Amino acid sequence: MQEILRRHIEKIVPLSDEEFAFVWAHFTAKKYKKHQFLIQEGEAVKYHYFVLSGLLKLVYTDEAGKEHIVSFAMEDWWESDFYAFYTQTKATMSLECLEDTKVLCLSLDDYKKLCDGLQKMVRFFLEKANFGFIGSQRRIISWLTLSSKERYEQLLKQYPSLIQRVPKSLLAAYLGVSRETLSRLSS
């Protein structure tokens, strides 16, 4: 676990053994089973999660009860209801395991201690946030400008392993199409 996190961070910033020991002290490891929730709508969001293994889906449920898949998160990804986490308000989304999952949990207090205690972690989290913003903007633009077939092809190209791990019904929901439409697109 430690080596996975260290390699992930060192893609952006190098760490000495002493610095990494400081970083590691702020994380807690947890395991979740398939279909278990890490975050449920309406509850407090205690952690920002780094996925060691497994697969998660972040879902927003509208007033009519329709689920909208905001994102999937697999190994080497960070996920949370970020608004609720950083503002310490109740979750507006749910985070559920699609597979048995192992994560490293980082509380807001520990996040702040990490950033206050090690400037390199400020740079690390800023880069991760920037790439997250870029990903969100790209997804919004694809929704505005691409056909459902083009969105599906883009997903295949960007995340080929995801297609093998996510049920077609969830991929369809993520792409904003029916299961039948996805079957036509993928054939």
C-alpha cells in the first residue's frame, strides 16, 4: 500500500523517506465490499479517497429519483463528493463500490496538516485538482458537442479497461443513453 501511494505522489513530486513517512502517517487504509457505500447522500463526508484497488461510482440522484453517474474511479484515482468534503456540508452524491475495493482515506484535518507540514504536498494536490478540472471540462465539452457514438468512442479510447469492468447499464447511464442505444453503439 505504501509503495503504491509513494509511486503515485512521486509522479508529481519527489519525496525523501522522511517526507514520505510524514505523508503516510496521515492516511488510513480501509476495505469495502462490492455494493458497499463509502459516501451516502445526506451524510457527512469524512474522507477524500485514493483507490488502491477496485472500482467506485459517484452518483447524483435527482428529485425524480433518477441516478446520474458523475464518474467512475479505479486504481490510482482520487474520489469524493469534493464540495461536501471541502465545505464540510452534507453529501449531495453517493460513492459506491462496483467491486471489492481498497482505499486510503484522508480526512480534511489530515489534508490540511499535510499541506501545512510539507509544501510539496500543496503542489501535488494542486496538480491533481487541476487535472481533475481539466477532465471535468473535457467531459462537459463532449456532452455539448459530441454525439452519443462519439462519446462512447472517446470513453473506449481514454479508459479501455473501464469498459471491461463496468456493467453496460452503468456505462449507458454514464454516457446518457439507454442500454439499447449502448448495445447499438458497441456493435
